[in-house]
Amino acid sequence: MEANLSGSAWIRVLALLTAGFAISFAVLSDPATRAEDGATTAHSTATRYPAEAPFIAENNAAMDKMMKGMDVEPTGDVDADFAAMMIPHHQGAIDMALSELRYGKNEQLRRIAQEIVVEQQQEINAMHLALGQPLAPDAPAPTQGGSSHPSAATPDHATMPRDGMSNMHMK
């Protein structure tokens, strides 16, 4: 069946399509409806799963901190710029793994999270060493002792031993 539309009918169809696209664009460009808006997405997710709210909040804080940390101004030194972006990326992985250790129940995932904490910290140390930067002093593992918040136990990389091996455990 062939549809023959007059010129005015085509104009109405095009006007409706254009209006539909304009409305869709307006709705999708509103931050409250976009999936990229972490706060809105996290809030709605936490509302749907209130028992998971502390995990979601910690994970989102870790992601926000990581994304801000990776937003570095180029210095002209590719190696320094790479490390400046990768160190917060690795720290973000550590912070997210700590949230899994704090709230997760799956033993396989908890084991992977433990490995992430150790391996990513070793890689952070290696990047500091490769650039001749000092490392933070020995500190208790972030999953042990004192604080319930991961950032409170995160070592200050500026004062670590320079050899980087004094507290590394080899597999």
C-alpha cells in the first residue's frame, strides 16, 4: 500500500517530527534525567535500595574524588602526566575495593577487593619511585584498625620510604 501525502501533509509530518526531536533533546539534556548525573542516579538508586545506601555513597565519593584527581593540567612531561592521572585512578580502585570489603558478602569478590588494595597500592608506589618521588611511611593496612572511613587510613605518599620495598609483600 503506497501512501501519497500532499505537500501540506508532509509539512505537518516534518513539523511533528521536529517537535518530537526538540522535546526529546530538551528532556534528555536536563541533568535530572541523564544517566551521567551521578548525584541524581545515586540518589534514586539509594532510594530504591536503602540498605545499600552507605555503599553507594562511599562508592560515589570514591568515583568523584578519582575523576577530579585525574583531571590534570598537562605539564609537557608525558611520564609525569601519566602518573598524575593514574595515581588517583588507582587510589579510586582502592577506595572502591575498601567499600566492597566493608559491605560486600561474596567471598570471591572480597578476595579480589583485597588483591586490588594491595596491588594498586604497589603500583602507586612504583609510579612514585619511577618519577623519583618520595613514598609515604609505613601505615596500617586501610582495612585494619582505627578508622571506619578509607581516606583516613590512606597513606600520605610524600613521606613513604624511597626503596618502596620495605613493606611490600611478594606473592
